[in-house]
Amino acid sequence: MSDDPDIAASLPTSPSTVVENEQLAQAIGQLHAAKRRFRDETMDSLLTHGGIALVAVGILAGGFGWMTAGRALRPLHRITETAQEIAGADGTQRGLHERIALTGPYDEVKRLADTFDVMLEKLDRSFDGQRRFVANASHELRTLLALNRALVELAVTRPGAAVSTKQLGESLLTVNQRHEQLIDGLLVLADAENELAERSPADLADIARHVLHQTEAAKTPGPDVRSTLHPAPVRGDPILLERLVQNLVENAVRHNTADGWVAVATGTESGRAVLTVSNTGPVVPPHETEALFQPFRRLHRDRLDGGRGSGLGLSIVRAIAHAHGGDAGATPREGGGLTVSVGFPPGSEPAHAGPHVSLPVADG
């Protein structure tokens, strides 16, 4: 019998052709079955190879799109990297020296990069001019103040000078000295903002020991100064580092009580050289500690007292710390006073280290 009843029914049914018709129907049915198998196999092959081709085309298209997008975004990455270098620079002037200098077709991205470079150039010139003005003005003013001091000293020491003249001269010398300290602080602040041309090995313990020795030699009745000095190697400018320690110690002694204390400590923490100066003194609100590091910023109590400095001490400390890649911060002490900590990146061991000094530090 035929595999396809419809085909078999459509053929003639005479006795002489029944067998032939059945064979023909079977052949036609086999042909249809082969056709269906061929169609199914063709569809399966088409789906398989088509899927593979589609995946391959998708991968190629994704790779090409990624390469094209990366090439298109490369200038933007360059701009972003330059902006990050400027933001992460130790000082404003050092960061503003950076330029994008983008090359390529003059399109929107190139125009953006060129505009960014022009802005950096103007800012660089502006900051550089400001620093030169501060330095030049400070030098000129210091010369005038030195001349004023010489004239006042000459008038005070002149034979036969009246008592009122001597008293006025002493007052003028005191005011002149404060002005000289202010000008000297401005010079140090301007110098600290510039990039360090040379760095040499130094030890914060040796520098602190030297400063404390000078403080002890010129000691007047005041708070007790104590120290715990462990080696703290750094690389930098020893003169600026000495000024940093000197400012911290002078501030701690000045803003204190007669029966208080000052504690100076040096050492290393997690590979960083650390200098810590703590003192007793007036209560400092926590929200005002950060303002103390701004130039000419003082507490309200100090602003009312004309003999409490110019407000440049801690700003110079932070500027010098930043010039050496470090940072400075302050924390109020419970009961009054501050704890100022300055951290520096790891430095080389100094060739000559002074003897270790360890004195008891006041608790708290």
C-alpha cells in the first residue's frame, strides 16, 4: 500500500494497473518524504549557520563599536586625566603648569581642549603674578621696616633723649617688630607655595630638637615644654621644615596658660613621618579648627587681643606641609588647647641622626 492514501486514491483502479499504481504512489510518497527531510535539514542548517553568523557579526560589530568609541573618547580621557593631575597636585602653581596639548582634527573636542589650555594659562599667570607681587612687596616693606627700626633705635639711644621719647620709641619698636614678623610670614608663605627645586634628607626629630633648644635658650616665664622625639626621616627643605616646627611651637607657647604645658612629639606612623604638637590653652570650638589654617584667620578671643600674632602661623605650617607632599590638621583638646599633627611622605634615613630625646609628655 501507498504511504500516501490521497495519492493512491487519485490513481486509476483497474486490475491491470493496481500494482504499478501502488509502486508509483510509494515512489511519490518517498519523494515527498525526502522533500520534507531536505526542507527540515535545510531549515536546521540555515538556523544553525545563521545563528553562528549572527553571533559572529554581533561580536565583530561590538568590537568595532568599542574601538570606535574608545578612539572617539580618547581625547576626553586625556582632558579628564589632565584635570585629575591638576586637582591632585600638591600646590596650586604646580598643578596649573599642566597642559592638555591635544593634537588632531579641529573638532568640538579639540576646541574644548584648547579652551581648557587657555584657561589654565591665564590662571597660571594670575597666580604666578600674585605670588611675585607678594614676594616683591614683602621685600620692599621689610626694607622700609628695617630702616624705621634703625631710626627709632637711634632716636631712643641718643644722649639726652626724653623719657617720653624713649617710651614712644619702645612702643614703635614693638609695633615695628610685629610688622616685620608679618612681612617675614608673607615671604615664607609665598615661598612655600612654590615647588621645591631641591630636596635633601632631614629628620623632624633633629629639627624639633634644634627649635626646642632655641626656645629653651630664650625662655620666659610660661608653659612647660616637654618632648618625645623619635626619628622621623623626611626629604625636603630643612629651612622650611624648621620654620614649620618653629611656628607650631611658638603658637603652642603663645596661646597657652601660665601654668600649662606644650608637648612636642615626632615619629613614624604607617611609614609616614609625623610631627605632633599639643598644648593647653583656651577652649577651641571644633568648627573653628579648620579656619585657623587660613591666612589672617584667628579666634574671636585672639582678634580682640592685639598681642596675639598676625594669624599666619598655621597657614604657613599647612603651606609648607603641602609643599612637601604632606598635610596638617588640628583637633581640639578636651578642657582647652589644640593637638596639631603634620604628616609627611616617607623619606630617606638622614645620614647623621642626633641622640634620641624622650621626656614625659603630659597626659591628655
